[in-house]
Amino acid sequence: MNRRKLVIPLLLLLLLFGSVAILNKKNLDKDSEEQLITPKLYDDLYIKSSWSINNFPQQGKQFKGHEYAWGWSYVANSLIEMYKATGDEKYLGLLVPQIEYVFSQTDEKLKIESFTNSGLYLPAWSDGGYYTKGKFNYTYPVHTGMIIIPVLRFVNIVNEDNITKYKDTASKFLKESGRALAIHNQPGMWRDTSQTEGFYYGHPYGEGVVSEANKIGVPNRIFAYLAACGLYDKLSGEGKYTDRIEKSLRYFKNSLVKYDKEHDSYYWSYWDNHNAQNWEDISHAELTTYGIYLLHEEAGFKVFSQKEMKKFKNIIFKIVDNQNPPRVRKYIHEKIGEEQFYYTPKENDYYFSALKWSFLGLYDERVLDHLEPIYEGLYYKEGFSNNDLYSIALYLSTKKHLNN
């Protein structure tokens, strides 16, 4: 009887210690994750980046529009996020000379013909034939948007935080940004689909050469441009693009977006049709969402309500499956013919693109928790990319926002 009385308390103590151990392990895992993704990690990787201040700008090396758009812009945006994460102005200081150099490399400044046989030398960055067949110069709105986004986010920070030493510089950057954005807002580049909706054409010239010419553009490419335009309108007070931005948001919301009831989230196609082969991959879909997010949170456009914006963050819980090991979708919705819906890093080139969605942690702190296994994989993977650097900065800035 006495032995039985002793056994019961002993079992209770073992259960208690076991529960404490489990809780401690969870806390250690969470603490260790936060120790993996640190400002020091960012700084160490930034120095190695081909777009670090030590490596760029390099006088005499001429880059094309796509290199600034898909390389430099992500690193530039990561510097913006690091300032938000730490409040350290050194990150803005790294950015200023790079922006000054980028504006010195426009077609106008370099005397490069922006469109083949057009005689135009525009204040933006032509592609030099990367996305088209044969020898062909073209200036893409998505490239202009991607390059200008971090520039105007810098201007916005200078204004909101009243950073006096950069006021004159910010004014100059705003003016140059306006000139670059305006080249894609010319007659014939816009289509009203109704009295309240519309969308930009992908490109103004190049029918038969550029696939998007003379038809409505792909969302991710246009929303990068629209996000820059929205920031410009906010900062300049001109309102030049506001009506078209609102029409574009309504067109996307009413004509392209589909509702996934199972995950309480959205998905969408490239154009206004129901072809399931056109659902965006998670990397391009992130860019679509990021443009809408910037318009909502940083430029003040409220076509999507706060409740609707939260449905975008639910996409993250859909595309990342936290099994052991974690797996990630390739597309924001299952495609006809897909044999499986979730993939390992070796099976999925878009695997670490899931981390670029971290900004949506603003709407739900569980987002970062859900992405942490992918971040752990990022920390241990061989090599790193510009997108990885951007993802690290996003984690830190979102974490800082949530802690505040």
C-alpha cells in the first residue's frame, strides 16, 4: 500500500519533468532559430554579395535592365529591411551611392537606344535583348518598377523618419524616379476593361517579338510597376497614377482572383481565364502579392480590405507543408497533371522562394513560425543568392515589427 502511494507521486513527477523538457526543447528550438537568423549573418553574407558596396558600383562595368531588376533591387530592398529591423542608418548609407550610380546608367545617360530603331533614349534601363530573340533593345515596365521600388522606399523612410542629411538626396531620387516611371504611362499603354477596372499592357511596342505586346500584362510584372507608381504618387502628391492603380487593383480582385475555400486563401491566373495551367508559380505569385502589399501598407491604397489582405497570408500555410522534412509547392494552386503537390529542395527550384513571403508575417505572427523550418534549411544550404539575402532581412524586419 505504501509502495503504491510512492509510485503515483513518482509517476506524476516524471510526467511533470517530461512536460518541462518538451517545453524547454521547443523554447530552445525557437531560440536557436532566432540565433541562426541574425543581423550578423546578414552582414557577413552581404559583404560576399556581388551587389555589396565593395563590389558595386564598379566603374566601367555596364549592367542591363534585367540585372538591376532581378539582382540589385533585391539587395537594395534588403538594405531597406535591415534599416527597419535595426534602425541603423549605415544600411541607408550603403544604399545611397548605389542608387546614384544606377541613375547614372540609364539609356539616356549612356546614349543607348531604348527600343530598336525608335530613336528614343529614355531615362530608364533597357534590357539589351535578354528576354527576346535576336538583337533587340527593350525597356520593360517590370524592370523599371523593380529598380524604382527600393529607391522610393528609401525616399519614404527619409521623409517619415525625418533624416535631414538625406533630404536633398531623396528629393533628387524622387524626381529621377518620376521620369523613369512616366515612360510606361504613355498613350496606347493602358486598357479600360470597364468604367471601374483596367490594366496596363505588358509593353508598348514589339508585336510579334514580345509576347505581351498589345494584350494585358502578367500580374506580377505589372504590380511591380504599380507599386512604384503608388509610392511615387504618395511621395510627390501628384496623384498621376492613382486612378489607374485603383482600377488595376479592382481588375485583379474581380477578374483574376479565385478563392480557395479549403485554405481560406486566394490564387490566380496570369490572364483573365480559367486555364488551370496558368496559376502562378510561388516565386512570381510572391511578386504579385508584394506589389499589392506595398500599395496597401506603404502607399495607402485600400481596394483590398485588411480582412482580404489576411487571405493572402494564408497562402503561406498552403504552400509550405511542415512535415519532416518540410516540403514546398511549386505553384499557388494545384495544376492539372501534377503528380504531387509538395516538393523537397532538390525537386523544387522555387523551394526557398517561399521565404520571400515573410513580409506577410505582419498579419499573423504564425507566418514566421511556419516558415522557420525553411529558414533553417536556408542557413545550412551551400551557397546563397540575392533572394536569400533579401529573405533574411525580411525575417529580421518582420520579427522586429511583431516584437513592437
